[in-house]
Amino acid sequence: MHRSITIHACSVVSLILAATLAICEPGCTARPGGVADTAAPSTNRACALACADPDAGDNAIICYSCRCKEALGALPTPEEMKCSDGEEIVVFRDGEKVTTEVPDCENPALLYTVPSGSACLPGSRMKQFTKGDATFKLICRRKEWHPNWARPTEDSIYEDVGLIGYNPKTGATCFWDDALDQAHDGDALTNIDLTTDSHARAREFAGAWLPIGDGATCLQCHDSDPFIRTSYLRSLTSFPNPGRSPDSPYALVSPTGPVALVDTGLSHLTSDSASACTGCHRIGLGETCTNFAPDAMGFKATIPPHVRPYQEHATDNAGTNTAGYGVAYWMPLDLPPDHAAWQEELLATKNHLMRCCGPAEHDAGAHDDECTLSPMPGPRGQAGAAATGAP
């Protein structure tokens, strides 16, 4: 889709992730831009050796663990990564909690690698916690029907697990995505801290987690900040997101090269006409522009693989179905009282967003010359005591 866009010349502040999350699946690809931070000797010999030669053997995944531990301030232990400790992600149908297999629902999972037939299954969970300077979110998804789904300590098997860690001081962001096409015991996840017993742990790690590189494959989906929040997560009692602010730093942690933190290379919409949205959070030009933002404003995807099993009233873009307004529309979080009030307050913003970055199926054709972009704020400051490894 053609876009007429003016790029703001603005200096990138030196140093991203997360929400719901759509954790870096194949097909979400992007390349990072510049670099920041200078290397320094590591106090951990195993980390220093791995980062010095990341192309050899397991060194890249060891170095990533070392640099993530340093950049985030700490890594969670397997005991802290128990899916059963997470809050249930409730899916709704006709306003009621889904407890069985259903053909459609009001808030299906939007991650397009979740099959449409699995997007309304109950029993997925999210654990949110802080450790060191970092905020972590662990998502445990059910992609198959589990009769015992309501008892997470008795049935702890999940078909998709992902973890994101974000340091709001520096922007350092680390992603972990489970190995595809296999079930996992969500209460016995493999250790991600490879800074000790490095090669033995790395072999175990490689059987359970994907080699993520620097996480650049996650950026097409996590294009605005580390944590993606959609209507799928509407039941969560809270959703701490320190990276949500428009000026929050966002950076990847690289397991290769002489620097630890690298720019994401992303841009985000900064048009004045988008400020009703971007005053609270950024709108990146990947999935946020093409799918999440339109979905939040009543436009539901009609092109595979993004088509979701919404109930009919949840696709009510016109707002004629009063009962469906609060389902079809889920932004801003503090919704106006009815569709008419939403239109009065936000229709101009909606039209601007759709002209700037809406999917082709909703494209009005005449793009707005006022669509402006700015570089994503990058790394900020130093990531710990060293950039080559972690103690």
C-alpha cells in the first residue's frame, strides 16, 4: 500500500519490547538500525568467551542470555516462570465467560499464528512481574482444547509460551519464544539463565526455546513498544507497561558484535492528527498500524491469516448495534459512553489513521500528506556494568 509520508528529522536518543502479546513468531520480520553502548570487559569468563566468538557452537544463545541478564538487571528463574501463577486470560461470548469450545467469541486472540479455531479457547494465562530493573510478561497459550483447563496446576501443558523482559531505564528488551509445534509443561520451563553451566544449559535451552538472535524477528508485531495490549487481554486486572510512553526508550539486545544495545530501526506515527491516540502510546508501522489499530476502531480483518472468529456484534463498525459497541471498539481504554460520542470525539483521528497506515482492504485511496513519522527512541544510557557479558 502506497503511503505519502513526511519523515521528521529527529535525533534518535541513545537505546524497546513488549503487549500480548504476539511474541516473535516466524513471519514477523524486521531489521534493526544503528547501535549504541560501547563494549567493556565482562566479569564472567564464560560470558566473555561466548560473546567474543558468537558464531561458534552455542555461543550466540549464551551471549544473548549474558547480555540480557546484564541489560535487564536480572533474569527470572524457572520457579518464577510458572504459568499456573499467571492470571487467567478470560475469553467472552455474549458477555459471558467462555468455559468450553465455541465457534466464535467477542475477544479472540489476535496473534495470527494462533489458528482461528483455537483463538477462543479458555485456559490461557499471563504472569506479570518485576525483577531487577525490568518488567517481565510471560504468556502461556492454549491452542488445543484441555478438558481440565480450569485447574492449571493439574494440567500445566501449553502449546505456546513466550516471555518478554523490558528495562525502562535503558530501553533494553529481550524476547524468548518457545520451540514451535510442541507442548510445554508451563510449570517446568527450561532455564533461560545460561550465565553458569553455560554449555550444558544451552543444550537444554535449545530443545525448548527458539534461537531468537537479537529479537529483530519480533519487531513487525512488537512495533510500538515491547508489550502489546489488545482486547484479548481485557480481563486482566492490570497491565503494567513502562514502555508505553511516546518517549520511552526501546532497544534490542544483540548477541553479536562489539555492542550490547542496538536501535530497533523502527518508526512511529507522530502526526498531530493522531495525537488523540499517540498522546498515550505509540503507533508503529507494523501490525499496530495494519491490524491492531483498525481492530480497536471497529474494523475487523477480512484477509487471511488475520481473520479472527468474532461474533457478529463484535464486527459492528457502524455502531448500530448498541450491545456491540464496547466490543467492536476497544480503544481508548476509557471508552466514550456510546458510539455517537466516540464518533464525535475520534472520527477524525480514525480517518487519519486509516489514511496513514490502515490495511489495504480499508484504504480510502487518497493518502494524507500530513502523515508524519519519527524514529523510535533508541538506547538510553549504559546497560549495566559491561556490554559483553553478565556476572
